[in-house]
Amino acid sequence: MKKIYRSVKYITVALLALSLTNCNDDLTTRSSVDVDEEVILSSTTGLNMALRSAYHYALMGGEDAKGSQNDICYAGVSGLATWFDASGADIVCFKNYGGSQEDANYYAPDRTRSNGVYAKRIWTNFYKIINQCNVIIDALPNATGTEIEKQQLKGQALTLRGMSYFILLTTYQQTYAIAKDKRGVILRTSSSDPVSKGFSTVEEGYRQVVSDLKEGASLLSSFNRTEKWQVNSEVANGYLARAYQVMGDWDNAYAAAKSVYDNHSLMSKAEWCSGFDNMMTDNNPELVWGVKFTNVTNISTNTIFNLWYNQDPSYGEGMTQGPIYSFINFFVDQQYVDLFDDTDYRGTKCTKTEGVTDEDEKTVMFWHRTANGDVEVKAKWAYNKFKYYGDANGAPQGHTYPEVSLMRSAEMLLIMAEAEANLGKTAEALADLNRLQIAREVSKPTTTTTKGDLLEAIYIERRKELLGEGVTGTYDLLRLQKPLVRYAASATNPAGHFSYAMLYLDGYNGSDAQPVGTLASNDYRFINQIPELELTNNEAISQSDQNPFSGQ
């Protein structure tokens, strides 16, 4: 009998459990091979250990997330944010050391191809979470423990499972609006499901996502988490808002997003400009969900903060000269910088093209690395949103233990505005959009109430506010059915994309005065193929279920 690859049900608690000792090391990996599975599954205490394992894969991507630049885009949900946003138009990627962040940006064939290095990584990781959650949910009725403990465990497991299916659906098939009847993913909702199981449709998948997240939110309504990395009713409703947004169910998208947004206020200018590396420590009012990496719970140098080429000029230009190890990859495109007006503090910039100092750049978001010896690098825009000085007070090569935001209330406000605009409530949508713009000190907030123009303004505001957080880039391009359009560096646009980031796009001609590369909306180069070994080993599916590598 053939064995299914990766989506098979299995129990990992006998191989990987996570410490429950205290809040400082709740996510610490420890050996548990001496713990009998029946003991783990027989009590809420043991099942909580299994739940920590699911959290480990969700937040850190499992053991594979540590130590290799090939895993940066796959280090759980924080890595996946890079996978979506690096593939868009706004992030410019310098070809430096290699790794998944470069392949994601360049659309290298292995990024999505079924037999490549990366096609299986998202699939593998999120099915591990799903399988672990199924084991927990099935074991709860017969486990010892209080009803409140069981309710909270089930709510978290359902939320993690719904989140996982949402991520799989958005990365292995075209968007709901055009693909709801197409092949989706394999829905496994019980640890007793058969080994070989066929695909469900995209619509069936989203029904499962909504069901899991709604029940999860209800079960967690009175759950007071002790750590921000835990999912609660707000996180469940936040993912519900995202799912409804992709589905175009605008009434429910608005309601879910508002239920989260109403519990938060928008951050101040000082809070925004202080960077995004200490949002938990600083008690940032917008933070809905986040994780702090520490010396015992970390993904090494595989964080968003290790990718941006924004270390202060005084450190130098090398990968190991700054306060943390840096892959010195990411800049932002000129078209992105041009989205901001002169008073918007998210878009402040130093325009000097020579002699930029620490003092020049620390007070702005965008600046040029004028000390770099590469003329093309000097022309790009460094970006300070994700600046991080490590855990050694800025000493060179301090370890990377930042706090990563996984969901913010500003995103919920923009989902509310988008929902209202789509429902024809353009005055309300404009008011919500303006609320964010005024908070960010935009000099000329949007005034149009024409639906199409207003929706475009909301989309642009998402790019300005949320870049690097996993809900712009190809995430938005796919659900909005927009093409990817990149402008290469040229004599008149030196801060455009490097030529090697254009080679796999359509229409690129490096000899044009302004070279442009595009991918049509919903091109399958945006989307992962089903891993080859899944197709080989699962008797219920076949090559006819496979996504094409490119085309629509």
C-alpha cells in the first residue's frame, strides 16, 4: 500500500513536545521520546504539550526553519510574510548570498515547481499543524481535565487548523473569485481519515476555514492568553476577516474585522517610527498577534529583520559588520517611495546621494547607502521599518531575537474600509480610510467617494501601511486579480529593480529605455505546484490534479 506524503495524519508529540515550564521558554524544543503517546493523549496537560508542538510549526516552521537561508520564507507564518511580499512589486532584492528570499523575489523556477526544493515546504509545514490539531481535537473528549481546559485547547486547535487551511488555499490554487469550483487542497478533519484522500474544491476548503475559525473564536471568547504568540478569539476573527475578504463576503469581512479593531487604538507617530522590532515589549496598541524570538525559541537569522539592507552606515557594508547578521538583500522600489506624500511619517526620506550618516538616516524611513562601492546599490532606497539592533545594545553581531508582528489592527481597519466600499457604503469607507491616513499625518487624505477610485486608494494604503507583513505583494495581487508590474533600474529610474529580478517575468527587454516586466493576474507562477511526492504516493490523486507551472 502506498503511503501519502506530508498530508497524512500522524502524531508528533512523541518526537517533538514543547516545554510548559514558564512564559520564558514555552516554545523551547525538548526531547520527549520517553513519553508514551497514550499518556500524552489522555489528559489536557499532555494535549497542551501537543498543542505547543503545533504552535512550534506555526510560528517557527518546525526544525527545518533553523540555520539555513533556504528556509527564510518558510519559517512559519513569519517567514511566509516574506514569501508573499518579496514576490510583489515593492521590494527590490539585491543578489547577494542566495536563499529562498532571493528565489521568491526573482521568480526562480524552483520557487513553485513541484520537484523543486521549495514547493513542498509550505505544504509540509502546514499539514503538520493540521495533523497535530486533528489528533488533539479527537483526543479531547476522552481526556482528563476540566471542561474549560478542553474548550480552550479545542478553540486554539481549530483556529490553527483553519489558519493552516487558509494559507494552503492561498498558496496552492488561484483565488476564490475565479477558482471556487477548482481543485483545492486535501481536507483532513479527523485523525481517523483514510491514508489516501482526494482533493476538495476551493469552495469546500473555504467552508472548512470559516467553520473552524468561527467555532475557534466562539470557544476562545473567554480565553485570556498569557503570551501574545497564542491564538485567541481576536486572532481567529482576524483570520476570518482575511478569509471573508478573499471570498468577497463583505458583510462578514466587515463584522469580523471590526470585532478586532474595536479593541485597539492606532499607534502614534513615535511608536511607528521606533520600528517594528519591540512591539510586544512596548505594549503597542495595534498588536493583535506576535511572537518574540529568544535564545531558546528562535529561527536563527531567518527573520524579516535579517533581510533588509538598512544597518547604519557606521557599521559598514558587510553581512557580519552590523548589529545583527544581515543577508543585505532588501530595498524598496522607487514606485513605492513615490506613494508617500511629504508629511506622511511612514514615507520620510533623506534625499542625499553622497555622505549619508547615521544621524541623517535614523530620523527617516528611506535613505541611500552612499558608502557602498556598488553604484547600483547606492542608488536604491534602504527602508527603516524593519531596523533592528540585536540583543547586545547595538554591539556588532548581537543575536537576533526580535519581536515579530503577525497581525495588527491597522490591517483590520483597512479591511473594514474595503468591505464598506464594496458594499456601496462609500462615505463610511472613506471615513475609515481617512482615520488611518490622518493618524499617519498624510497631508492630502483621500476625498473621492467613487467606488473604483476609493478601492484603489485603499489598496495603495495597504501597500504603504503593511509592506513586509504578509498581506500585500502577491497576497493582494491574487485576490484582487491584479497583474504584477515591475520597473527595472534605468538611467531615469536608478532605484528600480535589479535586472536579475526581471528575467523570469514577461515582456522584459533590458535594452528598453524603461524596461518593464509583468505577470498577468492569476498566472500560475504566483502559485505553488502540489509537491511531486504527494502526487506519487497518494492513491486518491493523480497528475491530472496538478497546477500548471505557468499560464492562467
